[in-house]
Amino acid sequence: MKQRILVLGAGGFIGRRVVAALAATPWATPVAAVHRSPPPPGAAETVRLDAADATALEQAVDFVDAVVNCVAGSPATIVAAARALSAVAGTSPHVRRVVHLSTMAVYGSAVGTVDESAALRGDVGAYAAAKVEAERIAATCGVTVTLRPGCVYGPGSVQWSERIARWLIARRVGDLGAAGDGTCNLVYVDDLVAAIIAALRLPRVAGEAFNLGSPEPPTWNEYFLSFARALGAVPVRRISRRQLTLETKLWAPPLKAAELALRFARLHRLQVPPPIPPSLLRSWGQEIRLDVRKASAVLGVAWTPVEVGLHETAGQLRATAVA
């Protein structure tokens, strides 16, 4: 008998990939939970709900065997969804496993190599703090497995693939010098999905947390150069500290305001250049490296080489006219 797996946030970049991967297995029936997004292909069943609504969630978890939490959104939404899921799954007679998708941002401003025992600082903004609180709440449900991916890239990744491709093509990023010498903890989206499926299947991983990322991560400068080559956006330009300051301090606020105004007006066909926020500049210089040996050994993740992942990503971007 197939297991019914409820995927929260199934309309998002990662959620859609999880639904498709589960649908391709002989043992799972994905149930896609979406709020306002279109239902993903491959779902045997779709439910519309606000993941922060405990009453709606309680009805949705009836007769499902496991839940994957891919909910994204504002810090308040992230915490509220974790609280509702923990309350519901913790008392459900059916749910035997919850996979909670967290982030490496919970380690905050830490530097050096960090494994899963490192302190969760969450001191680099409201998003990181919300993710720490969501992990704390999720841990109160005894069947939870927590995954802490780095920067999830690949076909469909707006944050770590599409916007960076646009910046590279426009020569707004490139060789950043010392500002880009931080570690780029990339994780290919298919590797993250494989870890989610393993976390659903393995019997003795409840209560565990796993870092996810390339075991040999590049620097951000190396990532930009490799991605530019895959996109054909070469030669890569040297970006001065002055230009980075202008991008993040002077140009980012009005670009973000214009982006939000177009979204509010539902003028989706109109686009402004994506802003480069100051938080990204800090990340590009941060020398933090995820220790992913636990995920390799326990979850059995076979990491996609970065060059292979970038080749696949660039091909998809060209096919969709993003690059």
C-alpha cells in the first residue's frame, strides 16, 4: 500500500520538485498542499489551505503518513506554519514522519566549518531568526527530521540561479575580489529532494538534523566564473568595491520598491533589474563551510558536481529565454 505524503508549500520551487519526485516512486502518493499557487503537476491530489491555519491543517493530515514542510514566505508565516504543523502532527495517530526544511542561515554569522552540533545563532536578520524559532518548534514533534540546506540552485531557482544569471549577463556581478572570497555552500535541487526522500524513508532518523551542500564548495567568485562560462556570459568583469557599494546602498532600495510596486499592481510582464541587497554582499564574504559528512553517511546523498549542476541550469535558462 502506497504512503500518502502531504507536501506543504507544494507550489514553490522546491515543493514542486518534491511532488514530482514522490510521484515517480512506487511507494508514495503525493498530496500537494497549496495556498494561492497553481497546483504542481504529478500530484495525485491537491488541497488548498493556509499552512498556518491549524484547523485546516488538521483536516489535511487525516490519513496521510508523513508531511514535508516546504513552506516559504515572511518570517511570521514561517513560524506560524511550523507551530501549526507541530501541534497537529504531534497529536495525529497517522503521521509517522515530518521532514522540516530549514536553512544554513540558522548558523548566522558563524565562520569556519560547522556541523549539525553548532549553535543556532540566527543573528543575520529576521528570516534567520524565524528559521531558528521554526526549528525549535518543529523539534517538539518527536517524528521530525530537520534539513539545513545551503544555497539551493538549479533549474527553477529564482534566488540562486535566475537572478544571478541576470546579474552576470548584465555584468553587475563577476570577479568581486576580496568581497567574493567567502564560501558558496551550493546544493543542487535534486540533491535536496533526494535527501528529503531519504529522510521520509529511513527508520531511525527522527529527531536528527542534517546539513546539505556540496562537499567541495567553491568560493562565490569561483561560482560566478563557472556559471558565467556555462551561460556564455564571458569575459567576466572585475567588480570594484565602489560599484558594489552603489549597487547595495544606493540602487537596491529604489529597485526593490519598483519591484514591489509592479507586483502589487499585478504587472507581472514588466520587470525591473533585480536589486542586490546588502545581506547578499555580507554572505559573499562570509567564510562559513557546511560539514555535510553526516548527510553523506546517513542519508546516502550522492552530491551533484557543481559544474554538472551549472551546465543543467544554464541549459534550462537558455531554453526559457531567461539567459
